[in-house]
Amino acid sequence: MNNYRFYITITLLALGSWGISAFLQQTEVENFVATQGGEEYFSISYEKIEMGREGQPENILTADSMAHFTGSGITHLENPYMVMHGKNVHPWKITSESAELSADGEKLFLKGKVNIQRKGSKKSRPIVVNTSDLDVMLPKHFAQTSQWAEVISQANRTQGVGMKVTFKEPVHLQFLNKVKGRYNH
């Protein structure tokens, strides 16, 4: 009889701790949603495609998950992946850890580590950009950061603090402070 009481007690303790754990996790989610103004809708596996005037994809934005919040109108994205197309050049491919899309859909704030890549062509060399916390103005194909950034193009490497970049032709990349580089011919 004592063995049954022991097993029943252990089972009740396990169920009780599981219930408390589930309650605490739910409370954390509710607190996050409350601070964001309330989750209006969400999606697992998100995709947004912007078309240009000629009917070709201009910007493609995908993410593992998306949550839209009513109070701010901001859309939060996890593991976003963006492709910015241009005329007669390879597309720019941009990834980050998370992002927030403005209510009007024109500004994308990439949070955490950001990686930008473009393949080379006959007219241009391949480019890799590493930085963090990047503001992207989608209609202008323009981005900027006040954080450290590096640009790698074949054997050349330039780095600095703060960067502005225009993704459409003519591509323009500018470092703002503490610029240094290593260039090989």
C-alpha cells in the first residue's frame, strides 16, 4: 500500500510541475503579446512578393514565422530572407536573425547578425557584406547601419563603423567611420 502512495505522490507532483511550467510559458507569451499591443494575426512560413512596373519580382521577403501586432502595426519576422532584384545584375540576398516590418511595409529593420551577398558577373565582382542592425528602405533599395560592417569582394576586404548602401544600379557603398581595408591585386 505504501508503494502505491509513493507512486501516486510522484505522479501528482510530476503533473503539478508540468501544469505550473505550462502556465508560466503561457504567461510569458501573453506578456510579450501585451507589450506589443496585441497580436492580430500570425503565420508560420511567411512570404511577401513585391512586383515591379514590368511585372517582374522586385523584392521577395520570406521568414520562418511572422506576427502582426495591432497597437504598433509592426510585423515581427523570425529568420527573414530577402531577395532584392535589379536590372541586368544578380539579385542581392539578405538574411538576419529577426526583423520588424513597418506598418506601411516600406521599412524593414533587420536585427542581429545580417549577411548580404551578391554573385559576381562579367561586369561586377561578387560581394559579401557582414554587419548587424540594418535599416532597409524597400522602395529606394537603400540600407544603412551605425554598427560595424565589412565588405568582402574576392581577396579584398574593407571594414568600418557605419555604412550606407544602395542596392540598385549604380551600386553605391559608403563607410562612415574608422575605415580600414586590405586590398590584393
